[in-house]
Amino acid sequence: MTEVLPLTKGKLPSYMRDHRKRLRERFLTGGADAMPDYELLELVLFRAIPRQDVKPLARALIDKFGDFNRVLSAPLGQLSGVKGVGDAILLELKLVEAAAHRLSRSKVMQRHVLSNWDALLDYCHTTMAHRETEQFRILFLDTKNTVIADEEQAKGTVDHVPVYPREVVKRALELNASALILVHNHPSGDPTPSDADVQMTRQITAAAKALNITVHDHLIIGKASETSFRSLGLFDGPA
């Protein structure tokens, strides 16, 4: 793991101080929308590299991973493979990612999820869209459709995650949940359901229905969009 070494000691050269000041002022005035991804990343890197020009590293990270979100969510091993990325930078990037996850989750937990659907989609994309392996998670709801738990049920490979309907229903009973929302991601980026996705969803729905537990939807999260089984009518027909 290679740590970026400061090019200067003591204070930053005046042109670097001016550049950093301009970026901070632009962010405070116009927010993130006023800045390209590499400049937003520069702001994050300022704290980790206090006495060096971080623009080349910010551009290198964007070039490798594609955009700001993908840099934050990249695995530690891949990030540390970029020349100049050391422990301080890894910590800063993962702190920002964790803060984003906590913030988006706070807008979902203990809230009426069916009337707050956009926040749910934002949360799912923030936490799952850029994962390199499949993850299956469940949101458990009470009788008022308030989210009472959000749990990861299984992890898998790049194109498969094992899910057992009996375990899903068992956990719902343990939490006294009245309804479920199923969510998993497709690392390929394409949220189109597979035949296995459809079959698994129908099995869980049937098992839940037998115990008076409703499955509101199954969301598949892709890189830039999602698929809702409910909107596609994939809950219709025999289980």
C-alpha cells in the first residue's frame, strides 16, 4: 500500500491554498451540483492529504472507477491498488460512504415506507447499486407499513445469491412483521429479473401469504435504475 508523500513541508504554496479556498467556497455556495465529480473528490481528499495537490489523484480515481459514487463504494483492495492511496485516504473515503449510508437509511427506518418510496429507492441505490457481488436484503414492516427492521439475509457471487423462503418467513415471524419488501442487486448493472428471481419471489410470496404476511414488492437494483416486480405484474399468477 503506497501512501502519498507530501511534496512540500509546512504551509501549502499560495496557489494551492487559493485553489482549495475556491473549491470550498463554491461548494458552500452552490453545493455538490455546482462541482464536477473530481472536484468534489478533491474536497474529500484535502483532509487526508493536507500539504499536496490532490487534483491528479482525484482524476486518477475518477478515471479508474467512473464517478464519485463508484470511488466511494469501491472495495478497499481496489482503492489501495491506485498509486498514492494510503490508509488516510481509505479512511476518509469510507467515512464519507458510511455517512451517506447512515443518512439515506435514516430517511427510511421507522417511517411509512409506502408513502416514502423515493427515499427507499435512494437508500437501496446508495447501499447496493455499486456492489460487486449480489446481496439480498429485506425490509420488515409492521401493520402500519412502518419499517421496523432492515436486514441483509444473504450474500452471493457476481450473479447469484442463495435465498431460502423458509428462513425469510421465520425471521418475519421473529420480528412480528406484517409485510416485507424484498431487495437485491444485480452487479452487472442490468436490473432485469431472471427466471430464478421470479421463481424465488413467488416462493417467498406463497410462504408469506400462508402466514398472513404481505410481500409488497421485490426491487432489483441496477447501476442506474431499478426494477419493481409489482410494477411489472410479476406477483400475478400461481406461486
